[in-house]
Amino acid sequence: MKIKSIHGCTLFESKHDTLKDALQEAVAKSANLYEASLDGANLARANLDGASLYEANLYGASLDGANLARANLDGANLVRANLYEANLYGASLYEASLYEASLVRANLDGANLYGANLDGANLDGANLYGASGLNKFQTNPLHAMQFATGTINGFKLVNANGEGVHRGGIKYQVGETVRINKADCDYDESTQCGSGINLATLDWCLKEKSNDSQKILLCEFTAKDLVAVPLGTDGKFRVKKCKVVRELKPEEYGE
């Protein structure tokens, strides 16, 4: 199998029949994959640790579960690529295009994202701790809540006792205001589930709702009550104070 650049010249030739095996051999031999044309390729769970894929064309490629730790993906075309649970630890994605790419639960710890196009990218649950050059306002519209004026709506999924379905402890009752001391809140945006009052979007609550005894509460808060919107959030955020307005009726959210 020959791995070619977009200009048609052979960069590497392998006896392997599958592209994934050929690429892994190329990486092991430090082959130059500059501008390699891999659009639409199935590279799921491929080991491309330290690969040099500078300006490679990976448009729509399947890289779910792939190991791209320390890979050079500067200027790479990763538009609509599937990087679900991919390991991009320490990878360089300088000026890479990740438009509408799926980075759900991807590990981007220590990755270089300066100049990267993340418009429309799905970063739900991604580990962005230590990532550099990241514009958080490109990652999720929830970050814009800090500029809101007046009250903001959030939602809380609770069990029959009025406690959160995952950690519990705090009781949420209609008409009451729930507060947590500032010192007891986790303001670190790299922490997905830190201490504080954890609210969420309505779609998050619906995805997590598992039985009819669970209820969805409408809550109100203000921008000054925000504690953190985690980087790569899948819909959760933390506040230090909110008022429980009412319980939503099932018919209001489509049940």
C-alpha cells in the first residue's frame, strides 16, 4: 500500500493491506506524512503517537479512540473528523481546522490549540486541562452567560426526595433559594463536576433522566452567581445561588 500526499507523490510504501496498519508502520519508522491525503479514512483506535501529520488532509476521517499523543497536526484539515475519545495529549493543532469535528470525551490535556478553528466542534466531556491557545467562547455557547443581564434560566434533575440524581446532599424545593458559600465552590473551569450547585441545560436533564420518579426543576440565577462553566462541558455548569421556580410538567418537555 502506498501512502500519498495530495500532490500524488509517494511518501511511504508498505506491505500492509490496511491503511491503519500501514500508517502505524510509517509512524514507527518516522516516515514523513506531510500533507498526506487521508480524507474519510478509517483510523479508529490507530496508534499514531508522535506522528508527523503537518497539513494532512483528514477531512471526515474516523479517528475515534486513536492515539495521537504528541502528534504534529499543525494546519491539518480535521473538518468533520470523528475524534471521539481520541488521545491528543500534548498534540500540536496550531491553525488546524476542527470545524464541526467531534471531540467528545477526547483528551486534549496539554494540546496546542493556538489559531485552531473550533467553530461547530463538539467538545462535550473533553479533557481540556492544560490546553493552550483555547478560546473558551468558541467551545460552548454557555460561556456567554457571564455577559447576561437579569435572570438566567437553568435546570436541575432531582430524585423523588428533591436531591440531585448523581451526588445528592442538597435538597431543592420549589419557592426556595439554594445557596453555597463562595469558599466551598470550585471555580476551576477544567473541573467537570466540582463543588457548587450543579445546574444544566434542559437537553442534558432529558438525556440523564432515567425514570418517572425523577423531576426536572426550573431554576433562576444571575451572571454574578456563576461559579464555572467547565471547558468541554456537555451541558453542566456551577452556580453558588439559585432560586427553584417550579417543577416542569412532562408535557412541557415532550413526554
